[in-house]
Amino acid sequence: MPTSQIKSYDQEIWPQCTIRTTEVGFSPKGKPPLLFIHGYGGTGSIYFDLFKPLSEHFHAYFIDMLGMGLSSRETYDAATAEDTH
């Protein structure tokens, strides 16, 4: 699939916090939207093989959950087990 038919960007959801979003099937306009959210520990790129077939019928969105893939994640600086609670 040509890269001109794939959009990837960081969507800000609040200051300094973004969700990586990838879109396919955005042209031509009017296709029904379809949202993909990966499971825990994953990334939206696991759907890469689906980009082309889905883009023919849907305006598909693939997002990386917070803390996963290329989305924002909070700093984790616990030095001991006691610091984690």
C-alpha cells in the first residue's frame, strides 16, 4: 500500500499527552468509520496487513492505547517495590 494512502500522527488528548493514530481509507470520502484498538501490550501496527483490504471499504482508524506503541506514557521512576503503591 503506498504511504500516500496512510496517515499516521499523534493526536493530542490533553497537554503533553498524545495517542498515536493511523488512518487508511480516508479517500474517497463517505466510507463508514471503523476503529481498531489493540489488546494489552500491543500496538496499532499489528493490523498492518489489514490496511489495504479495509481501506477499500472503510475509513479505518488504528490507535495505540496510552502507554503502548508510539502513544504517550507516564514516567515510571519507582526504585523499590514500596514506591509502586
